Amino acid sequence: MIVKAREERIRHLGGLTLEMYRRSDFRDQLLIEQCREVVELEQRLHELDSMLEAVATAGRAPATCECGAPVPWGSHFCANCGRPVGTEAVVACKGCGHPLPADASFCANCGRAAEASAETRPEAEAEPEAEAQRQTTEDTIFESLDPWER
């Protein structure tokens, strides 16, 4: 849209200059004002191009893993050694499969509560489950015994 406005202003400026020439009546202030508007539009276009280039460059800039291998932007693991990239481990949401940091409470994609796996849960939380499983196993063995052997 800015490019189109710039092109229209340049055409208008050329027509205005031609008409002033035909009439032999140049108005310098009017020409300077029109030129200033075209230059401002060109400066804005340059700013936008610079911003777009910065975003595109940031997306292509490779990081490096601890092993020294380049890791493309957006990767979660190093292709050379398999280490997780960044400081946080990455897991997948059980609902939608979206990658999550291991310490996330909710999925940013679907909003589902993140379930901690056995590896990421603290020992204190894993202990009651192990105790309950052991108790269930003992109860099953006890029930399977002959009533006279109890």
C-alpha cells in the first residue's frame, strides 16, 4: 500500500512539474513539499524492509549445541548428539502432541493440563503410587491363596 502511494505521488509530481514548465510558472515551495512527501514514503519503506530482513535473518541464524554442531532455529534436539537444545527439556502434550517445556503446567496450544511423567515427577509424588501398587499386588496374592493358607 505504501509502494502504491509512493508511485502515485511520483506520477503526480511529474505531472505537476510538466504543467509548471508549460505555464512557465514554477512554484518551488510546492515542488519541495511534494518531493518531501515522496522521500518520507521511501524512508518508511526502507524501515519496513529493514525490519523484515531482521526477522528473516533471526529465523535463519543457527545456534550451536554443547558438542559444537550447528542447531537450526526451531529445533528441540541436536541432530549430532541428541541433546535437548536450550536449558529446558521438551515433552509432548498428551492431548495434541504440541512440544512443551518439561516444567509446563498447561499446554499453550490446547490448554490441557500437562501431565508429569514418572521421570519428571519428584520422588515424593512418585512414592505414594509405588506404595499403592505394592499394596494392590500384596492384596491380589493374598486373595489368590487358599483360604486355609491365609
